[in-house]
Amino acid sequence: MFQTTLDKQVSFSGVGLHSGSYITVTVKPSFPDTGIQFVRTDVDDCEPTKVSPFAVYSTQLATSIKCGKASISTIEHLTSALYGLGIDNAVVEVNSAEIPILDGSAAPFVDILSEAGIRHLHKKRKYLKFKKRIRVEWGERWVEVIPSRFLKFTCHIDFENKMIDEQKAFFNVTPETFKKEIAKARTFGFKNEIESLWQMGLAKGGSLENAVVVDESGVLNAEGLRYEDEFVRHKMLDLIGDVSLIGYRFFGHVRAYKAGHQLNNMFARALLESSDYYTVVELDGEYEKKGYQGLVLEPQGIV
């Protein structure tokens, strides 16, 4: 019912996936209605930027946002962890142009944020409650949301590589299920594609320590997979992180087929632009008994 923030600030460091640089991040508590904001501490006079799908300027290999006159990339695992844990307000300070990749999943971020603790604030959340289906298609790929009393995600992937093949996963997303079933799924790539990126001077920080690498013979990581369907669970992790940029909790069932960062961002933009298809609600003390009806507000001007 009420907005949240961290109980105390927390810092961590690690290697950037694409730059290979050693990067430090500090996540600080913030006030109600701040939302999730990012700021570059290595850039003079950089104003904090509130996350929004319209702040995204690139979806190549990761989700990247403009931050004042600078930019920050690879934000999706951290935003997924913040959203999955139910953290509404925080300021993320970073001293470089990307967020560290850590182990390639959201699990380290979940651990770090959980260690900081979550504090409830004295202001109610605003939720989007979808009344009609919203669907974005791009060729055979698509993402949609259909009305639901809960927050649900279904992801479906289909790769020609026999080690991945076709996988589908569905979860009611709560902090508990996010931590247990989604957060530990790592980013993945194909050996030949990663070698090509290295030759192009990209993915300098990529290794078997922070990604699942696959070739035609199988998974190259000595420890194997964390989940039998880790690949589709990571796609769900990315989708949650990308959709979270709308800046609102919501009730709805998000379903995706062969989605990636670009389509995820198109979908997130479409959600905010489709104000005729949702209402904005605040939950009252009887929300469980009333089927999440709550107090209906006007959708105008929420973006």
C-alpha cells in the first residue's frame, strides 16, 4: 500500500561488462515520489535523472539511459532487482558510464539491497490497473499485458541452438518469488558472438564469471546452469527491469514472445501512452477484500 525506500545507503563495486572498467555504485534512500533516479558522480553538474522508458536512448546489448548530458548503460539488472524487491524510491550514484555486471544476474543486487533494508514511507503508492489488453508486435515477436488482479509475467523464447531451444516460464511476481525463482538467472551469450564482440572492442568485461556461454556442444561454464530453464528466466528478469522504467507498480499479466530490450522499451512506452486502457488506483486498508479496486484517480499527467 505504501511507498518504500532503502533503510540506509549501500555501496558496491565491480567490472563493467562492456567497458571492462572498475566501477563503484552507491544506492541511497530517498523521499516519496522521487522514484528511481540515476546520477553520474564523475560528470560535473550532472542532475539526477528519473528512470523512464523515454529516457532510454539505446537498447543495443543492454538498456542505456541518458543522464543529463551523459549516459549510463546496463541498468536493467539493477532496476529489475529494485522493482522485484518492491523498492519505489532511491538515488543511484555511479562513477562511470555503466552499472557493474557482477555475476550477470540480479542476485548480487538483491543481496546488497536486502542488506540495506527496506523502509516504508508515509505516502501511498499509485498503481496502474489495466482494463484492456495492450499489445506491441514486431514481426513475429510481441509483448502484451492483459488485465489481472495480480502482477504476473510469462516469457516464451525459441532459439535455434539446441542447448536452449524453446523455453517458457510463468510466475506471479512477488519479492519472494523474484528472489527465489528469477533473480539468480544470468545473462547468456553464444561463444562465436562473444568472440566477435571482443574483436570489435566490446564486452571487455565479459567472462564465464558473469555470463552463461553456450556453443553447439553445450554450456561452457564449469558449474553448469542455476536453473534448468535459466535462459528464459533471465529474459524475464530483463523484461521486469525494462518495464519497471514506467515508474509505477501495476496489476496485469505481461506475456512476451521472443522479446528483447528494444521491444521491451517499445512496450513500456506504449503502456504509458495508452491512458485510455488503464486507471490509476491507490489501495485502501481493505484492498484484499475488495479485489484490488482501491480509489480511482485520473490517469492524465502521470508520465
